[in-house]
Amino acid sequence: MFDNRRYHSLTFRLVKQCTSSGTFASVLRLIFIIVAVFLAQSAAAQRTVSFPPEDEGVVYADLYGTGARAIVLAHGGQFNKESWAKQAKILVAAGFQVLAIDFRGYGKSRGPGDSDPEDAPLHLDVLAAVRYLRNNGAKSVSIIGGSMGGSAAGDASIASQPGEIDRLVFLGAAPNGPADKLKSPSLFIVARDDASSDGPRLPGIRKQYEKAPEPKKLIIVDGSAHAQFLFQTDQGDRVMREILSFLSAK
């Protein structure tokens, strides 16, 4: 968060130093630089917010940055809202406002079905996040979902109003519902050898991808990392580049 005391202390020291050397122009220039740095840090800082899904309960989320273009980050079953911190900061630097949610049953979030989140109506948590951003000034809202969160994001698109969700990014995931009912352009990213105890994930994801309406894109990367674990591999930079390109496209 913005440290007011640190800002004034640093500004005072630099102004005193430059004034003693008689360079008024340098004083102004340094003040502008300091203000820019601290405002950038403040914009990237996170704060915790909460909002209700339509079926009761409360969703807690970390909000990063500001701006009219917003992104909801929906975590997988082995993760939580904090797991997106690195990606959130990259997205903020690219000009997006970012909201990383904890699904019901994670952190302090709660709601019907929270004792077994994978069978709960998690798409309602995603929709609540989308509507929170819209109600607070966002002009466009996209979703990046990993694994369980990707399925919830897809189901949220199916249940959403037309135009409510701008774009979808599925990481090692696909909607639980009928993919032909998706209302948003979709990017599917999956590792070629990603597998669960039931077998490879790629065939099922490809099947849903083929049903999804245009525009859409499927990217298959090397390796076996699942969903958000992709960011921890040598494919992580490529995955983020593909996401930024997709979300920034006109």
C-alpha cells in the first residue's frame, strides 16, 4: 500500500539535497519521478474485498490495480487466491484491473456446498466476481480459470447474460456444461501430457473445444504440468504471452 510517511521523508531528503546544490529544475524532476514510482506501487498493491454470490454466502477476493479492463482469476482445486499473485502483477502492469477470488470452501469464502467445493455451484462465485467488477466501473471483464476454476469460468459464461463476460482463458480445463453454449471468445491452453487418475486430459478438452463457438483457439504446450502449474515450468513465459495476446486483442 502507499506509504505516506516514507514518501514525504524521501521527498524531503531529495529536495534538501538538490536545493543545497542550487538545481531547482532537478528538484522538480525528482519529485515527479518519486510521485510516479509511488503511484505505480499503490496501483499494483492489493486489497481484500468481499461480495455475495446470488445463492447466499460470501466470496473473498484480492483486488489488484485499477482500470476499465478487468480480469477475474479463478483458481484450481490445489490453489487459492494468493496463488495468482505473480500473474496478477504482470496483468496489472499490462493495464488490467485484476480480481483473484477464493472459491467457497477456501480461505474465508463460504456458501452452499462449501464442504465439497468441486460439487458446489462455483460458477455463481465467478459470476459474483464479474458483477462486482462491473458494478464498480469495469467496462470489460474476462476470466482466467485453472482446472476447477476453468470449468467454473466456462459454466459462468454459459449462465451469464450476453456481453457480460468478454473473454475466457481455460488452463487445463473446459466447461462442465455444453461448450456450444459458451457466450465468450475462448482460449484453451493445455499441456500435451497433462493427465489425471482417469487418464489424459487433452482428449476431453479437445472435444469441448471443438464444440465451442468461434472465435476460439487451442494451444497445446509441451510437458505434463496441469493448469496453474504451467506457470512453474519453462512453458510459463509462453503461456503468459499467449494469455496477454488473447486478452489484449481487439
